[in-house]
Amino acid sequence: MEFKRVVVTGLGALTPIGNTVPEYWNSLINGVSGAAFIKSFDVSKFKTKFACEVKNFDAEGFLGRKEARKLDPFVQYALFSTEEAVKDAGLDFEKLDTSRIGVIWGSGIGGLKTFLDEVVNFAKGDGTPKFNPFFIPKMIADIAPGHISIKYGLRGPNFTTVSACASSNNSLIDAFNYLRLGKANMFITGGSEAIINEAGIGGFNAMHALSTRNDDPATASRPFDLDRDGFVAGEGAGTIILEELEHALKRGAKIYAEMVGGGMSADAYHMTAPHPDGLGASLVMKAALEDAGLTPQDVDYVNVHGTSTPIGDPQEVKAIQDAFGDRVYDINISSTKSMTGHLLGAAGAVEAIASILALKNGIIPPTINHFTDDPAFDPRINFTFNTAQKREVNVVQSNGFGFGGHNASVIFKKYQQ
């Protein structure tokens, strides 16, 4: 069977360092940190008092007061980034077969804020179950693609992928596979997350997963630095329009890049810790390359998972060394989480956008906040520390790994007609 080709025709982003794709990209290449003290709730008794929050987002201005109150922030973010992507792709759904346009969305947790508010309100009462009628439809993780499809009248495949921090990489892979098999013409895909609240920060603090560098939040996310002490929580959304090539050409769409492969694997090791030898991470990168019909020699840039945790970063470097061999010394590696923080279920989509723009513009976003070399890492590896680097980029790979041992990696290359 001959697969159909799949291209990227639209992008949308709502991130801690920019509320549009141009703002996001400008912040990335200029090394802007999105970390600051949390403003959305009282953090005085929390171990970690900072995060990468979305800034200057007016949900009521975007949706209207009545509609905004019906939606958890993770859905608000999804709708916002999707509107940008739809406009960017120049989509007029009245002229398209909406039965062949679907939505596949990723979220690791879904409506955590809604769940927290409703349970706290119940606990404060006398035991009478007085829950908001929107409680369940606001909270469930699958509701974001539902709202996107309702807004635009899209009747193709519609569901959510949930694989912790690999969720939106999985959504991209699922959309890619449906398209190349000819099951649809187009997908709105990506992911969103909104976990910067008492439950999210408190829960990750209890796991000792978050950085506690409260004296200097802006530099707390330090992937591959000797003094890294945990990840920085982030929030937001990323939307990518994936489209079957002939469908895109027929409507005269602009094309950012071609998606050529995706890999999935499991660590089969531990509930939260990655395999110490990076076996699952190495396997998923090799699987993505094989799926794309490429070799390590073809790859120019890897946007790594790179969360800034003491145990996670070394395992990913081991995996990259195993998967790429000597080619590892000729590629650029960077973790954009050093700027955005970790967007969990939205990370894959937001980082795929960074990878696509690196491909398009020939600029590698940096890994900021590097101060001290870690002797555990080979100094010949180019982590793109602190400053963006220009280079010819033809193929990019983007990794996402999640609690439970879920691994997903996606590959894009320059589009050639």
C-alpha cells in the first residue's frame, strides 16, 4: 500500500512566552524565560512558588463571559490556539468536506482546576451534593476536541490521547496515520494543559518533581546543567493543522513542512522514572526514523524532552547517543522547556511547533539557563546552550516522554514538491 503524504499547513500557540506563534518564536530565538512567581493562587505555603504561567490571556474577552464560565482553562487554551491555526491555514470550512476533517487532541490531565474547585466546594458544605451541572463536561479530558469540532462543524474522527507528557505527540502520530492511510483529508491536532493550581503544584511538589529554586525562578529550568533540580510547571496549548498533501495543494495552502514519521514505545520499567539506560527513549527515536525511512545521518536537530530533572536528562542523552551514534556530534540538541517550562500534555505540540519553525527558518532555539557543565555529558555534544544558532535544517525530530513509561517521537522534514 502506498501511503499518502502529510503536510503542515497551519500553526497556533498559546504559551508562557507568547500568545501567538510569532510571539512564541521570537521569544524562543531570543532566549526568553517564562518562569515567574505564581499569580493565580496563594503560594505562601508551597515548596515551589513559581511556574511558567500564560500571561495576558483574557478568556472572557475571547469567548464571552457566559461561554468562558462553561469551559475549564485547558479547553479555553485549546480553542484559542486553534483559532490562530485555522486562520493561519486559511481554512473556509464552508468550502470543505467537514465529514473528512477530524480533531485529535492531547491532554495529560484535562480539567484539573474544575475538579479541584468542585471537590473543595463540596468539602466545605454539609455533605449535600451540590455540584455544578457543568462539572463533568468541563473536567473530562476528551472535551477539548469535542468543543473544537462543535465550533467548526467538523464531523471526522474526534478523540483525545492521554499519555501524560507524551499526549500531544501521540495525537500528532494518530492524526498522521489516519491521513496517510486516506481515512481523512485534514486534522486539527495538538494539545493543551492547565495544571498551575493548588492541586497541580502541590501534587508535583509531593513527588519532589518540581524545581524549588524560589530565589531565582527565571533560571530555574536548567536542562543538562549540573545544578538542575527539577522541572518548572508550564501551561498553554499548541495547535497544528495536518493535511493530506493533494488536498492541501488543491486548495492552494501554504506548506510549512512535511510530517514523515512517528515512533512510540514503552519503558516497561517504573511508574515515574525513565529507564536508567534510556532504552525506551532510544527505541522510540529509532522507531520514528524507521517509520520515516530516514537514518541518523539525515537529522539536523532534535528538540529533546529535556525537563531539567536530575534523572531524566542523563537518560535522554544516553538514548540519543545510542540512537544516533557518531552523528550525535553533528546535530543540534536543545530543550525549549528551559524557556516555556513543562507543558505536560501540551508539550509535544508546542515543541513540534518550535521544531517546524526551526526547520522553516534555519535557526535552532537555545537551551537557556546553562551555567555549569555536567561532567556526565560528553562535551562534544552541541546542546545549543544559551544562544540560538543558525544552520541549515532539513530534518527535525521532537521527543516526548511521560509518566507510565510512555514515549512518542515525531519527525518533520522540509517539504519538496
